[in-house]
Amino acid sequence: MGLKIDSFFMPNIFGFLIEVKEELKKVTWPNQEQTIRYTILVMLVAAVVGLLLGGLDYILTSITSAIFSNLK
């Protein structure tokens, strides 16, 4: 059962939206405490990954500069 693009397009869209609404009722949403914890966790992981990538970029840039400066 899928969304077909034909002359009955609009009724299929409405049926799809009704099904989406029914499925969203089944979702278990996180409470406020979980949301705050997960948000903090995502921000910390993003910061750590950013620092690691920034450090790696700095190291590789330094190595590349040293190699090219010795070639002159």
C-alpha cells in the first residue's frame, strides 16, 4: 500500500495523513528529563568530535607545512 500518483492523488494524500496521525499516537515520546539529558549528551558528543577533528586538522596541517617547507 503506497502513495500512487494518479487521478486519485488527493484522496491518497488524505489517507496517508490519517495513517501518519494514527502512527504518531503509538509513539512513546521522551519526558522532559530524558529530553534534557539527550540534548546535553548530543552537545557533548558534538563538541568532542569537533575538538578531535580540529586537532587532527591542526596536526595534519602542521605535518604538511613541515614537509613542504623542507622541500624548498
